Amino acid sequence: MAKAIWEGKECDVRVDTDLEANWSVSILSGEFDPVSLIKRPAAPVVIKVRAKSRWLALDQGLRSLKAQGKISDYTLEPRPPEELAAAEAEKARLAARKTAGAKAAEDEEEA
């Protein structure tokens, strides 16, 4: 599970999907809103990102929040092996498509 350092405290990180490749990354402080009359959680730090997978959204969101200075640091578990394999398969498929497209263009020029 990912953790972020926000205002000197280690906080949980939540990733939710919106639509298709849109994600929201939230840093939850675990504290309560001091202004509210009812006991409810304090507002989280949220960033919206666009990514192909949950892990990529988490990585991109945490990097962006750190670059903006909203969090001081974060820890993230390594990318899952099945996700790495799927990314490599996608690269190979795109390379094969590109090669087939180049070959078709060469054939048209010869004709």
C-alpha cells in the first residue's frame, strides 16, 4: 500500500477510478475537521490524473503532488509483474503494427 508524508505525518493514499482512464489520487490525513460541528474527516488533498492503470495513476499522482510541494515524500510498492508483462505485450503489438504499416507502404510504392 502507498503512503505519503503530508505535513510531517504519514498518511494513507486512495486511488479511485472516474471514467475509463481518469483517476483521482487522494491523500487522507486521518484527522478530523476542526471547524465542523459533527465529527467528519478533514478534507483530503486530491489530484486528478489520466493513466492506463491504477499503479501508473498512483505513481503519476504522487510524483505530481510532491513536485507541487503538497506532500514532502511518498512510498510506493513496485509495479506488479502482470502489469509489466501487459505493458511489454502492448509495446510488442504496437511495434508489429508499425512494421506491418511500413511494409504495406513499401509495397504500394513498388506497385
